[in-house]
Amino acid sequence: MQYLNLTIDDIRKALDNKEVTSDELFNEAIKKANYYQKDYNSFVTILDNYEKVESNSILNGVCYALKDNISTKKILTTASSNILKDYVPVYDATVYKKLKESGAVLVGKTVMDELAMGGSGTTGHTGIVRNPWDITRQIGGSSAGSAAAVALGIVPFAIGSDTGDSIRKPASYSGVVGFKPTYGRISRYGLFPFASSLDHLGCFTRCVKDAAYVIDVIKGHDDKDMTSLNDDNKEYSKSLDNDIKGRKLFYIKEALECDDNNSELKEIINNFKQTIEKCRSIGFEVDEISIDNKLLEALYPTYMVISCAEATSNNANLTGISFGPRPLEKNVNDLIFKARTTGFSELIKRRFILGSYILQKENQEKLFLNACRVRRLIVDTINKLFDKYDGYIMPSMSSIAVKFDEKENQVSNKNFAIEHLLLIANFGGMPSISFPCGIVNNMPISINMTSGAKNDELLLNMAYKVEEVLGYKGINRGDDNV
Amino acid sequence: MYKAVIGLEVHVELKTASKNFSTAVNGNSQTHNSNISEIDLGYPGILPTVNKEAVKKSLKVALALNCKIPEYLIFDRKNYFYPDLPKGYQITQLHHPIGTDGYLMINTKDTVKKVLIHDTHLEEDTANIEHLSNYSLIDYNRAGIPLLETVTEPCLNSSDEAIAFLEALRSLFLYCSVADARSDLGQIRCDVNVSLMRENDKELGTRVEMKGVNSFAAVKSAIECEIRRQTEILDRGGEVLQETRRYDEVADETYLMRSKVDAIDYKYYIEPNIPPIKIEKEFIEAVKKEIPLLQYERINNYTNNYNLTKVEALTLVKEKELSDYFDEMVKVGIEPKIACNWLAGFILGYLNKNYLSIIDIKITPKMLKDLIELLDGGKISIKQMKEVLTKALKENKDPNILIKELNISQITDDEEIKNIVNEVLDENLNLVSDYKAGKRVFDFIIGQIMKKTKGRVNPAMTSKILKEELEKR
Amino acid sequence: MIKKEKLQEYAKKLMFDMKDEEYETLAKEFEIITKKMDIIGEIDNLDQIQPMTFPFPLENVSLREDVASNTINIEDIKVNAKELENDQVKIPKVVE
């Protein structure tokens, strides 16, 4: 009997009924993690022991994985970058501390795109992460390993971070639930920053309910993070079944105007139309609204500008002085130069140069500040709609998981794609969830729902209901015969 | 002749329990890397939290400098690489300093001057690097200590004015008890910029900046040195270049550090981990109430209302505690001039000789008042007053108790003196007969009385009573 | 197209270097990005909008009370610092 591909409710039941012990669960997870490691490469580090904790939490004894950009004392944390390949943190991230206190059992640290800057799962220093549904395809990133670990049934949940789409994209590509709550709902203390004003923590699970369970444990105000929200004193998992009749959703018309030659996209859009109908069938009101194309086209450049600018500064601590590589050099400038030249991959360097260019005195007004202005325009536009609507619903991605293709990591020439809409939730700190809604070409596709900031409870409630009616809850491509 | 135009940037470490953005101890530890947190080391994933006390103290200075206070507290990042900067950026305030457009009135040698303050802003100190011949060592104890940087407009015109400003500013820090500002411990440091212009010039000359000048004396010589250098260049018909120079105290020369083309673009942008925090009116008012009268105002008060000389006033305000003590003396009723004489003349002399401060002594202004009353009432002599005061300072005791303990108060009670006089006369009946016989023994009898009372009887009264008592016999 | 020398100058200020062909990729990327940024510039009345630097206004943010406690010690530094002397982190000579 296997347990780790079950939902948290079922695992809890098995633990409480003493069908299985947490030791056995841990061993099952380790065994699976090692078994899949060669083909899928989910982990940077797989642990070999854990500490038992007294706790009444639903997560006590339940295994999970952490993205390798979350600070774990005494456990190697690399952010999948050569510049941190030997870095062992001396303090715990708040999210890890909370999970530890709940008794959840850490199985390993997952592979990601280097420093979380990338969306392919191919740029980590320990190799590419492959898609459990099709080994020739990407899983997407940057939280690639966390998505894979859940999709493969190694763990029932994993923690990731999401700056543009880094949880929701790999979740969509691998047929699992990916949720990032409101900005500040989960403390960022100990999350290696990419772009601080866009960075969110969140989770991967196999159903919406599990996401609620996990967030219930890891959310909350943290004195160490000045941007963390006051406690909302709610248990999201308790209100999932609330009545949603009369709840109002919208979708963006322009985003669905695809070119007819793309049959895959056509299928995705057809699926979406069916999804809308199903939503209506259970009591949602769904409206089509229109948004200025200029704003939609501005989404991606705005994201690039802001995220690259913040990233350049956020990673300026990676110099090899008090941690990181220490090449032997005669003077300290040469040391820093060499540590950074050899420590970062090409993609990272390109982003840094771009970011630094954007922040230069002569460019800052035109590039950085204008992007910040467009960010406000976009967020204000959506927030105005949220006065009337409880959320919006869109396909998560415009395609199924893409095949490995090196071009993926370069800036694309396309002005707009459906997945750019995922950025809105980062701009506005809105809770946003992606979950499976169908199968196209034997690959999972996914729907995204996003609500106004701080409306996490309502969003989970609505997503739970939609998940129920769609019937793709817990689809799993994991090989169950390990 | 050229006119020098000088601007100063003064960094002072604020006195708080913890650092500006972390909880690590803000202290002067002899043990390397002992006052630290993961935040000060700039490890991946750390976030800053703003120290309330540091904000309060900065605000206090901003208000004392008559600055405008912004609506929100906002921080920026200053990005540059240097091994003493663990995060690769310094959290500071460029766009919204805690105080802007202020001024500080200062007393120069012979006049007063309003020094314009461009801004004062809160930031963090860097780690300390010990430079050895072939390598360097980093100690992170200093990293993250709250640092307040006060920037003047280029409005000072001589090294003396610059020093007068620095002294006034340091005194402001001490008066507001926001910093110890000891330059020997590196708690106060200056960047100095100097430019020269001809008398009739409308525009400022090209400015040259000198970074990290450590003592006030060095600021003075650095300015003078730079004025000399620029004068020479201009006299030669040359052009002063905009650059950053380093002042070498030993050689008394400045050296080029970097020229304008190499100026660093710090790529300032808002610190994304610290949300703007509203600076509430109530908070400002509460802080305002804690600001004491400053040097300049006290000097005016002393010279205008108390008729002290400027020299006397300057002596009293040198230290806030001394000035507070003086004010208290006046408040309990001692005449200001007399209070000043005793405090600035007598007590301060003793303190200076013994390396003490006014806060070290237990004698209160009230005690002094009682003592001065005794003196005024003729109950003690000025010599006795000085003796008692010295002893009281030495032993840190109430002088009025000492007077009783030592029996050195004058006996001024008629009856008591009468009794003593008669006692002496009874013991020396031969002297009484000598007196009656017209012999000149009066002074000798006084001497006997003085001897018996160890000189405590009031001489004038004794003389009068003795005459009366002798007549009675 | 932006010159390689310019890009290299930027890279050096960020304390790293890249290979020639990597600069070429970057130069192309700059071209695309600059074009995309023009999309931003085409939006009307941008200058009247306050730049957004936080996802939403954060209310009730409080300052930290000034209570001191050291959270790590020299042993923690030793975990990652490669070389120490006299409990200080040893680095090669610092040059201006």
C-alpha cells in the first residue's frame, strides 16, 4: 500500500488509525525520491532523517519538500546556483519553522531554475527537471522540482515560490494544484529573494483542500517580515464548502482571441468554454469583459523590467566574501569578480545586466519607474473589476508543457500570451490558484482563478467548488509501483 | 582672493540597544563578530525590520534641526560593491529623508550664523575592515548600526566655521541624547566638500569632496589644505576638477581617489521590504516634547536674561548636564550671577582637575542654595564655604550635613554666645579684674573664646556680647 | 544595436564577465526588450501615475521595539566563511 499519492486527509486518517507510521511514510518518500531522481531530478538534497515533533496539526507526520531557495539551518540550500553550491544556512526561514513546529516531515530540497529566475526547470546547477507526464517535456519553473515531487507522488505537498508564475506554471504543466496566497500572507523571511515586491511563497498539492490545509499552517503575521499581513484568524480549510451561488467571475475576452492555426490552443480554449459552462451550472455568474490590449501587451515587459531590476540588487550579496565560493585571488575585487563570473550562469548574468541597465540613473525614469506606473495601471484596472467580481478565471497556460528547447530561456518575441495574465496576481499581490481542468494531447491543462488581495478564503472556496465540478481532482501520472 | 564654500556630511552612530534593521546588539564590543545576526551578514533570505528607537532619535534630530518631516518613513537602497557592505547595498534614505530643509544656529568666534541643513537621513553602518599588508580582516559588529547622516548646504566659509558647526551639531546630539558622538571611537565621521569662488562670482566653483575624515581637527586641516591646493591651481590659471580626494593627516595633503568620470551610479531605488510607514502627528509631537533647549537658545537666555557674559554662558552650555544644573540652581532661587560663579568658577574647576563630570557629584542645587544662604546670613565664612564645598565634593556628601558633623557652622545665637562668654570669664576671673583695671586684655579674651569654640562664634556678635558681659561684672 | 563594449562595461560594474557569444545573445535580447519597453511608453498619461512599488498599501505596519538579542555567533560564521583569523573573516587585500 502506498500513501504518499493520497490526499492529506487520507494520509492523516491512515496515521491516526495506525495503518502506517510517520517513519514508514518517511521511508516511502525517501525510497520514491531516490527512485525517480535519475529520470526526473526533483531534488538537490534528499534527507536521511527527521525529528519527531509533538503537535496536533493535520500535517504532523506528513512528508513534504521545500524549494531550495528556502533557508534551512544546517541543510544545504543552493537556490540551484553554483554560487551557492556549498552554502549551508545558519537560520531557518519562517515557513520552514512553522512546518517544523507542525510536525510535517521534510524529505528534501527541490531543484529550481537558478535563483528562481527562469520558467523552464532547465537552469538549475544540478541539471534539468523533467515532466512526470512526458519525459521529453519541460515541467516549467522555477519551482520545477517541487511540482515534480508532488506530481510523482513522492510527497503530498511541496513549498514553492512564485514571482511571475513560478508555482502556477509548473503546477499547470504537471497536473497538480499550485496556489500562492496574498502577498504577505506567508512570511518571506528566509526566502532567497528574486524580486521582493513580486515574490510570494505558496504550495503544490494534489487537491484544493490540501492547499488550504497547508496554507492554514504556514500563513500568519511574522515580526521578521515588515510586509507580512496581520493574521486574518481564519481557517481556509473550514470554509471550502461554503455556498458559491451568485458568486461572480469574469474572464478576459482579448486573451482568448487566438490564431486559428494553433490547434492545441484551440483545444485549450474549447476546454475553457466548457469549464465556464460548468461553473455556471453550479451557480457562478461568469461575465466576459474587455481589457485594453495595450495593457495586456505591457504585462510581460513590465514584469521583466521590475523583476530584473530588483533581482540585480537582491543578489548583490553573492560575492564569495563570507559565504559562497572563494577562488584564490590576490585582491578582493578579483575574488568577487571570479566568484560571480563562475558562480552565475549566462541567463542570470543577462538578467542582471538588464536589471542594472534599467536602474541606471539615466534610464530609471523611463524604464523602471514607467514600468512601476504601468504596474499600477494594470492592478488598478483589475482591482476595479474586483469591486464587482469575486475573481477571474482564465486558462493558466496557452499550451501544454513544452518540449525541451533551449530558446525557451531567451526573451520571447511574442507580445502577449495567456500565461502573461498570471503576472497580474504578482503585480497586485492577489491570491491565485491553478488546478487541472482537462487533458490535451495526453498532457494535463489547467485553469487559473485569481481574487482580490486578502480574499484567500473566498478564492479557495470557489476553486474547491470548481475543482469538484470539473472532475480532474488528483489526476496523477506518478508510477505507483515503486 | 577667493571665497571658500564648504559643505559637510556628518555621519553619527545613534545610541540604541539594537541595530537599525536587526536585533543584534549595537555596542562597542572588543570581541570580534560577537554582536551579529544573520541580517548583518547579509545571508540570503534575510529581511530588515526598522528599529523604532532609531527612527525616534533621527526624528528628534530632524526636529531639533528645524527640518520638515515627511508624511511617510521611506527607505531606499544604495547599490554598490565593497567588502564591508554585506548585502551589496546599503539601506538609506535618498528620496524621502526623515528631515529636510532645516537649519542650525551656531555661535562662531565673533558672530552667529544660520547654517542651512539640506537633509538628515537614517541609514546603516558598514562592517569594519582591518587592512593588513597582504590581506584584510572583516568584523561585522559595526554592520547595521544605525547611522544618521546630516548634510549641510554649501554655506560655510571657513574651516573655523566648519568646526563651530561640527561642535554645535555634536552638542545637539549630546543635548538630545541620541548619540555619544565620540570621534576617537569612530562614532562621528565627516565627508567634506570644498570649492572656491572669486568675490564677485555668482556661481559656486567646482567642488572637491573628501571622504571619511575622522576627527574635527582633521576636518579643519583638511579644509585648509584643500583651500591651499585649489588656490594654487586657480592662481596658476588652472582648473579645479570635480573629484573625490582622500586627506592624509600625517602628510597634510589630499590625494585623488576618483575623478568625476568614475563616479559611481548607486542605482538608488525604494527598499522593497520596508513598506512606507506613516509618521503620525502624535509621534512627532511626543518626540518634540523631549527636545531640550539647545546650546544656542541657552546662551541667549543666559546673556539676555541673566546678564552673564558670553564667555560665562559658553562655559555653562558646553555640557548639557552642567547647563541643566545651572538652570536648576537658578530655579531653586540662587541669583544667576552667583550661581554661575560657584558652578563655573569653583565646582567646575574641581571637576576638571579630577576628570569628573557634573553628573558624578551628589551635591544638589538645593544643597548649594542652603549653603549660600548660610554664607549670606553670615553663618559661615567664605573660607569655610570653600572648605566645606571641597570636602563635600571629595567625599560626595551633603555639605550641610558636613557643616554639622564638623561643627563648623558659626554660633550666632545671642544666648549661646552669652553662655560661652560667661563660661570663659568664669574660668579667667583674673582677666576680668585686669580688664576692670584698664589693662588691654579684651582681644586676648576674644582669643580664648575663639579657641574654646574652635572659631565658630560670630566675631562681631562675640565682641559686642563680651563688652556687655564685662560691663555687668 | 547596443555595443558589446557597453554591455561589458555594465557587466564589470556588476563584478562579472561573460563570453563573447553570450554578449551577442544579450545584445539581441536588449533589442527585443527595448522594443517591448516601447509598448510601456506608448501608454497614455503615464507621467500622471504614481509608480507602484508595493502590491497594495500595507496598513498597520509597526516599527520594531528596540530590544537587543544577537541571533548568531562566530561559530555560525565559520560554517560558511572559508578562512578566519582572530575571529574575523579573512579576505585578500582590499584595493580601491
